[in-house]
Amino acid sequence: MNYFQFYNIPISFKIDEAGLKKTFLQNSKKYHPDFFTLENQADQDEALRLSTLNNDAYKVLRNFGSRIRYILELKGVLAEEGQNKLPQEFLMDMMDINEAIMDLQMDYDTDLKNEVIAKIDSFEHDLIVSIEDDISTFENQEDFDYSRIKNFYLKKKYLKRIKDNLDQIEPEV
């Protein structure tokens, strides 16, 4: 059973997040292991399994990025970690940003850091705009082309890693 089936919702990039939370809370009450302490071991184990499934499913489905990753994994679109390839054009675009980050690591400059952050934010905005139609019109059809969604996910992940690295760069005191 996948997480969407567990919550009885269709596989979708866009979900009713309020409805998801409501179902999560209902399941939390229904399957909480504390309510099964007087039951036999099999029922206790099943409650624990369902409670864990509920928590794991909610953690994944409530977050847009992890929901995308989960759907791509369900559909067999993502390769093993480190085996997915980013488009060469995107990597070329990232060269300037990576060079600026190296410059910041050697010689911190607040203006340069803000400029790099602005460039990353612009890339992220353009990425989201580029897949809005795919996300909005997605239906769990067998012939759906996941390549644009996959590229979005990989690029977004790359940009997050760059932002995390950028956050580590501090001015020398």
C-alpha cells in the first residue's frame, strides 16, 4: 500500500493539505499504540505498524518536494542517488553561481552574497513557473511524461544544496 492509498486520495502533485492533515489526525487517534495496550500482541503490532505508516505518510505527503520525490519513486522515474543526470544547460547556468560561492569562501562580500541569493531565488521562481501547468493538469495516467517534473526536482534539489552551502559562508570576524 502506498501513502496515497493509505490516505485514500489519488496520486497527485497537488493535494488538499487541510484534508490530509485532518485524515492524519483522525488516523493518529485511531491507530495510536497507547489505545491498544490491553489488546493481544498481534493487534498491538498492527496498531504500531499503522501508526508508523500514518506518521511516515504524512511527513512525505505534506511537503511538496518530498511528495514529488515520492511520486517519481513510485513511478520508477528516479534512478539511485547519484545516478540522476541534470541537464547540461542547467549546469552551465550554475557555473557562475558556483564561481561566486568560491569567491565568497575566499573573500566574503555581503553584496556578492546577496547577489548570488537573488540569482538562486530567480532560478527557483522560473523553475516553479516552468512546471505549473504539468502540476495542475497531472492525472495519474500511465502515459504521463515525468521528465519535466524529474528535471524540476533534480534542479530544485541542486539549488537547495547550493543555498545550504551559501548559508555556511559567514564573514570573518
